[in-house]
Amino acid sequence: MGKTLFDKIWDSHVVVSQAGFPDAVYINTHFIHEVTSPQAFDGLRKRGIPVFRTAKTRATADHNVPTIDQHLPIKEALSRKQVEMLTTNTSEFGVELYGLGHPYQGIVHVIGPELGITLPGMTIVCGDSHTSTHGAFGAIAFGIGTSEVEQVLATQCILQYRPKRMKIEVNGKLKKGVVSKDIILYIISKISASGATGYFVEYAGEAIRSLSMEARMTICNMSIEMGARGGLIAPDATTFEYIKGREFAPKGADWDKALAYWETLYTDTDANFDVVLTFDAADIEPMITYGTNPGMGIGVTQHIPSLDSLDEKEKPSFKKSLEYMGLEAGSELLGKKVDYVFIGSCTNSRIEDLRMVADFVKGKKKADDVVVWIVPGSKQVEAQAKKEGIDKIFEEAGFNLRQPGCSACLGMNEDKVPAGMYCISTSNRNFEGRQGPNARTFLASPLSAAAAAITGKVTDVRELV
Amino acid sequence: MKDLPRKAINMSKNFQHLVSTAVPIAIENIDTDQIIPARFLKATTRDGFGENLFRDWRFESNNEPKKDFVLNNPIYKGEILVGGKNFGCGSSREHAAWAIGDYGFKVVISSFFADIFKNNALNNFILPIQVTDEFLDKIFSAIEKDPATQLEVDLEKQSLKITASGEEAHFDINPYKKACLINGYDDIDYLLSLRKEIETYEAGREFNF
């Protein structure tokens, strides 16, 4: 019996496996940030122990950071304290920090890949659920809580039960105007926000294979939004080409050796999955969410489900959700006015996302009453965008290119959508209050968000490309 | 087989048996952003999160309590929280478990839990009990009829009982986590006891990444 890619990587990282106990799994890279690490460092202090493997731990400040005037001290006192504490903790425990002002600073799931820290075959954890992003490289990557951050800091291992395996195949070719964000929003809308809970997902099929690395990251990033522990994609020539030459990627003889290993990282043809789901890329249209969990998504031309189409049990949550959103069951979203456009987050803030938006908006102007925030995923993305003149295109369109951070994805800094306002957002969550108290979020692709920025309303981007 | 380490950091938190009334929130997909909104994640200790548990469901923007929310209704109290399917989805923030624990809940019952939340709860000595949709309905309707409905949790027997009706459900928990809860062990104690095995593993790895 062959093995799945997931099992190949997991098995090679099990340090101790005892009946009745979860496996002690070795972690190759541990990313930390300011929000979920302070209590973990405190735990180490209380136990009087060091960080076990400092070289395998990397830190950055992203969740709390302002996206303008980053050279000035952070205004908000609690945010400033948390970011300062990361500096103190990493310096006391000897962990490398890409803090504010550092050329590598950025959203933790953007900088790992772009620096060549994220590699195929690795195990990667971070106190952040979107750690699944790194799975795009053929790595086992998943989010953990702060107690687990402490475990990994203390021992470079984590205790985990082996999840079940799910394969999601997307066959065929994407239609014009449909991008990787639409694929993952479509899958989640089909299987719900809990459809993959308890599973680790491998994405496969022609439509996935033909995606760039950055587009694959968008897919893996949102695995958690259907409850999956993580999602991964077998590495291939696209993966290797992306990694080669990056700052921390193996070089010379090390590269050849690593490559030979990475080429063995695929699911054997006779391996078994617990569940296999198959979708056709041709069925996917630009997607948008109407509700308050990422499973509440529809094609942009479709109508919000009517109450009659729902189970009795689903109705209270559904009604609560639509009431929050100020929307009617059975109505359509197309043409609905939007107030804010947010292009950013670990889902869609990489250079390709910005290029996609720039290509689309070049020569166009944003609608007058729409506020457009574009937040690059990292200092490197920001620098590259400026090098390519993308910042000028945005400026001419009336968009605001800000500085890197998590920003309005979760509104921990000042970038909050005001109460009652509608924001079309390339981020990953449309939960109540996610982008600010009583803010209303429509999740969509960077292309659909850019289209809404130009027209000022929910738009079928296919009519404009 | 290695024994669990005897040292127990959180011995005072051990858990075996609980009889309590419960607070019902019959909403599905309660995400951790609702349990504790992101703007309250700026604290650097584990304490005090209970104050902001379900902040935006519990309080108006002017900080007035919302009268129709269950936590503001004195009829409902207890150390057990009952939530709809897919409880704790979304962000991995352990602050959600800290908020639930700090508010005074020791048990959360649902018909389905998100994975990360479940781990976070267990790591904080909060017991997530997964029951069938049918049994969850029974609990919700029992509480709806009588908010003083008592539930009995027996971790050793892995059973949950609605006291008045005597209806009982068995729940699953992995044996390791059960032992941790009953004895007040935590994962780090166990992992630290594996130091030698970890170093041996590292020495045998072909790649240094």
C-alpha cells in the first residue's frame, strides 16, 4: 500500500509514537508573531527553560502594526506594548526577529515563502490558523494555540493525533476572470465551514497544478475556513523554480540533495484517502460571500439562498447572519453598493495579487465614494511593487498603497471598516465584527475587489476583463 | 511505554466530575472572533479575558449590556456552555479558551468542535464534549423548558447526563488528554521528558531544515 504525501512527511517527523498518546512530531520551522507568543515566552520563564532551537524559530510583527508611518512609534499603546514585548522576548531568548523597519518584515505567511524559509517536506507551525498557507509547497503546516507555541519553543516538537486525509481534486480549466481565490471560496461554499474538520487536505487536479505558487498559497491559506487542519499541494517544477535562489533556500550541493528528496514528495498512486471530493473548474464563476462565515458564498450572479431552501435547524443562524449583513434572503448581490475595498491579508497580498489588480485598474479611476486600501504582504512586496511602478498605477486610480501588515483583515490596528459599512475584501474571514465592530464583509478575489473599487458596487468582473 | 511525568504544573485545575446548570447559545458556527474579538487580543497575560467573552454579542457599542443575550439573562448560569454545531471555528487564538475559562465555564458542549479550539480548550483544562445533533437538541430543549436543568459530567465514565430526565450520552476523549485532565498534567511536562528522544531524532535527520 502506497502512502499519501501527508503521511510521507508526517512519518518522517514522528519522534515518539506510543499507543494511547498523540505523536510527538518534530517541527522544522516555527514562525511566531506578537499576538500569540507573549504568554508562551512567559511560560518558558516560569519553567526556567530556554528556546530549544532558536535557529528554527523566526519572528515578525504583523497583526498589530500600523500601515502608515511605520517609521514612527506605534500610536496605540496596547499594540505598541505587544510589538515591543516581541522585541524584548526575541532578544532575551535569542530568536531572530524581522520587526518593524526590517527589510524582511511582513505578514508571517507571506515572508516565510518569499525568503525561502518555507520548503517542501517541512513541518511548519505558527500561532495563527492561516499557517496552512505554507502547505502550497508540499509541507505539513498548521496553526496552533499559545500553549502549543510554548511546547514548540520548549522542545521543537508538538503533540498531535494524526488527522484523517482528504483529497480535493479540481479538474479542467478555469474560465476567464476566475482565479484561485474563487476556487477555494467555491469549494468552501460547497462543503461548508466545517466540511473538512478533522482532515488534512491534499489539493490536486489540473486546475490546481496549473496555478502559480502564489495562487496555490491562496488556496492552502483558506483550508482552515472549511475546518481542515491544513492543506497541501505536492511540489513540482513550479514549486522548485519559485524556491530556487531565494535568501534562505538551499544552495549548490545542498540544493541538488534537497531537490532529489523533494521529487519523492507526492502521493503514491495506490495510496488511500479517507475522503475524495472532485470538482470541475469550469463550474466556478467569480465568487462572493453574503454571510458571516466563509462557507456562505455564491457565484456573483447567483442569488442568496431563500429561507425555504434551508433546514429548519440552519435557519436561526442564517437569519442572524443576514440580519447582521443587512441583506435579504433570496436577493442578489450584484449591483449592491460597497463602501470599502480591502486588498491585502495573508490570502491575497503577494506581488502577483498586486500585479493582477494593477493590470486591471491601469487607466481606470476608482468610484468617488469608495475607500480603497491596498496593503502589501511584506516590505519586499512593497519594494517590488514600487520597482515595477505598480504604486503609480494605484495612485492614478485613486487607490492607497499602504505599508505591510495584517491590517483590515482583522482590524487589530487602526484599519477598521466603520460600523454598518460594506467592505469587499480579499481576506479570509467574513465573521461578525472581523473588520471592525458591525462592519460587513464580502469576501472575494483581488480581481472582483478591484472591479468593485472601479464601479463602486458588487460587479461581475467577467464583464470588464 | 513512558510514564506520564508525575510533576503537574496545573494540579489545582484537575477535573473529574461536574454537576451544573448550563448556558445555551443555539447558534451554529460560533467562531473565535465572536468568543473574543481581535481588539482584545492585545493583552500579554492569560488573565482577564472573561470580561470580554462574547463582547459584541453581549454589549452595545456604548457598553450597555444587550438584554436579549443569554449571558445577560440572570436565569441562565452555570459552569457549562452549550453551543451549536462547529463551535470555535476560525482563528487559532487560545484567548477564546482563556475567555471561556476565565468567565467560569469548565465544560463546553456542542455537536461539533473546530480542531484547534478543541486542543486549546483541553490545554486549558476546559472539557469540550461532543454529542450527537439529537442529544444537543435534547439539551437545548430541556434548558428552554427549564433553565434550572442540571447536567452531570463524569469524565472518568465519559458520560453526560441530563439529571431530570436521566437521558445520558457517552462522549469520546482520547485517553492521553483524559489522563491529563484528571491528573492535571500538561503536554510540556511530557514533551520535556522526551528530550533524549528528540536529540536522537535530530542527529538522525538527513536535512538540517
